[in-house]
Amino acid sequence: MTDPDLEAGEAMQRLLASARTALGEPEPFTFAGRRLTPAEVVAHLAPYLTESRRARIEAVLDERTYTVVPVVEGLINTGNVSAVMRTAEALGFQAFHVVTHEAHDDGVRYKTSPRTTQGADKWLDVWHWPTPEVCIAHLREAGYQVVVTHLDDRAVPLGEIDFTDPTALVFGNETDGVTEAMRVLADRTCIVPMSGFTQSFNISVAAAVCLYHARRDRLARQGFHGDLTGAQRETLRAVFYLKSVRRSREMLARLTRS
């Protein structure tokens, strides 16, 4: 008989298996000891992609942004993490940060769910952090304002946030919301205005509402959502090619040896 707690924990680990941290970021373009440029990766792999697939990758790149990054803190239900990942990827948000609190709580008990990312995590830059402090320090150094979804005395409606500014939008867990540590670190707190008797949304619904609004806000203010730099676009194109061609890394390793 399987242990449901163990299964759930393993499911969360699989979900974060490709995650990176500031201490150990993988080098995506080194094969058989030789480093390739993104352009070289694309040139080698392009013949193995159909014209329609290459066009689809370019269309996705057109709508990608690193300016707004979703952050989920302390989520214990793998289905909820998966759902937020799917929403983020579908709406063009490339980076995704997960704070698990593993450094402070060895007794975290995850819950599994039949919902999956439907492969969305494959296309995201997933970052994994053990505490709010290290996550926010990284984001602040990168120039992001930190906006936490939380109802308190200083909370403003979501519509008052300018999402054309670099913004990390933080969502808390299913029962307690964001932690006090995260609230202390936040630059601002915001809420989704609600008109009914219900006082809160499920985390996956709240994230979907907020991220959809963020995309619409960017379109309304500046006329576009995707805003990759040339270097970001070139790198992501190579990453997407790698992930679109079966056994691409083995193929490139053989090519670089020859």
C-alpha cells in the first residue's frame, strides 16, 4: 500500500525537478564539454522542426515577458501549483517562483491532486526558494517591486497596480495566505475587489484573475504584453527548440564531438 503523504511529496518534487536557484543555475547550452551559442543551437535543431512549429515558437516569443513574475508561497496542493503554472504559461509570463519553506519546516505535508500542468512547467523558467527572504532578495536585486495579494489596512485594489513596472506578484497558500514574513517584505499589498458574499477566491482562481488582469493592464497602458529583449528572445528560442526536439541534448552532444 502506498503512503499518500509520500506520494504527494514526490509529486511536488517532480513538479520542481527542473527548478533552478541563484546558487545553482544550470548551463543550458553546454554539450559534451563544449558551449554553444543560442544561435548555434537553433541552427543545429531547426531542420528537425516543422515550419509550423518554428512559427508557433516565434508567436509564443512575441507574447512572452519577464516584467511580471508570479510567486507562489507555501502551497501544499500540487494541483494548485500546477494550475497556477498553467495560467502563467498560457498568459505569457515566463518566470515562475515557488517558495516552499523547506528550510524551516521539515514536516511539510503536501497534498496531491489529479490536476496537472499539462506540460506548462516544461516551458517556464521555474525558480525554487526555501524562504521568502532569499526569494525577495533575488527579485529586489533584479529590480522588481513586490506586490502581495493580501487584505490589510494598506491593501489597494488590483487595478491600482501598474504592471508595466517590473513586478513580482505573490500568492499565498490555500489556508493561511501569505506568511507574515512575506507581508513584511512586500512593497505593496493588493486585493481583488469582490461584489458578492464570498470573501475570497481559491488560490488557482485568484491567480488566474490577477494574471489575466496584469496582462490586460499592460496592453491597456502600453499596447503590448510581450517585451523580451533581443538576448532574452534568442536564449528562449534556443531553449524552446531544445524542448521541442526529441533527444535534442544527445543529438547536440554527438554533433559537438564530431
